[in-house]
Amino acid sequence: MIGCMSYRGLLIAVAGVSALASPRAHAPNHNHEPLAVREFVVRFSPAPAPESCVNWWDLRSQDRGLGDAAVRWMAPGQFGIPTELGGKPGKSPKIATWCRGFGMSLIDVKELEKSTYSVSVKLLPLAEKKISSRVLLTPDGMSLVGGSVTVSYRAQRLCGFLDRWDCGVPQWTVATQQIGSDGILEFGVPDFNTDPAIGARPMVAPFDELGVFLLWVDLGGRRYGLKSGNQAELRVSADYPRMFFEPTRR
């Protein structure tokens, strides 16, 4: 088994596996029963709870990338993925994981058959950036005070990591918050701008951006998107000035 490694901003290859410590995104599969095929096992330290993580992976022998549907969480911080699907064995799996409070984990298994079918990765904490804002009235003059805001992160770079132009662009929830009195909205987002896994690999367009945040509000059976100025997306940045969000009906 590959020993536990701590590294930041480096891509390290050991025994046929390269791994870069960083974060995650989907509803995890809590099935603890062994799979019918051999698994590739990932062990994280510290050991985050399965529900705090999301996964995207690809076996490089299939015609699509997959999310958490086939991930088997064995224990906190430890999960396995099948190394074949539909009788077709994988060749060089790629596994991207984000766990709340940590940077992304990007695992690139160069040659599966020459690996130990497992890897241990030490996750490093990732700070949050606070965003202070005010939500304006809707176009028809309604206040959204009390509305539930969902903030998702769209990670274009993961399509580049997976070498898939058609990976669907991984997207997952990173924050939820309620709009306070006078439309005040304050929330935190992962500081992906300083996450080495997000910025370390050079990418070509359209995968060269650090990603964007999308915000929407649910209130009284209605859903509104939130935009700042003419921008419906909030780009990952080093700093976020105080802003005003304008609701748009979805």
C-alpha cells in the first residue's frame, strides 16, 4: 500500500499513482457491501464524513465520467471505486474529490495494473472567504427576506483534469444561507483561489478558469437566480467586495 503523503501544489507519482491533495461534490453511496469487482481504495487523513464529500471519477476505458453513484464508502475517509464497468476493465482511473473544509483531492492513476489498487492522501485545510451582500427586491417589488439561498460551485477545470470535453461540468453545493432582515446576505465560500489542486495544472480554454459560483433563492414555492450587475455567475477570486444581488425569476 502507498504510504500516507502530505504535499501542497505538487503532483507526485508513486507506484503508478499520482495524487494531488485538495476538495469534493454528489450524494454519496453509503453501501458498505463489497463490490463484485476489484476496487481501487482511497484513504483520506483526516477522515471526513462521507456526507461532507463529493466525487467525480473516470476509468479512462469508458465513454463517460461518473459521480458518487458507484462510490462505496467503507468508513469515514475511506472509499472504493470499481475498476471495471460492464465487464470492461479500467486502465488509468482519475478521481476528483472535494470534502467540506479541505482542498480538492485529484488522484491520477497512470497505470492501474502496476499500482497497489490503493492510495493514502493527507487532506489539507482550505480556508473560506466571506461574502457580504444585500439582495434587492424582485422585478415585481417583492422582498426575498427569509428566503433560502443555495450557493453552488461549477468546476470547469475538473473536465480538463478528467480529459473530458463532455464531462457535464461538475457542480455541487458549497454553502446555504437564509436572507436576513433588510435583505442582508452573508455566507462563506471555499477559497478555491488558493487551492493548489485547482490552480496547479495548466489548462486550455474553456477549462482554464478557476470556476464560478451560482446562487439561487427559494421562497414561497418560487425560485430566483441572483446576479451581480450583469453577471449571473460569481467568478472565483482572491477577494469579494461587498455587492448587491438582483433576483431574476427562474
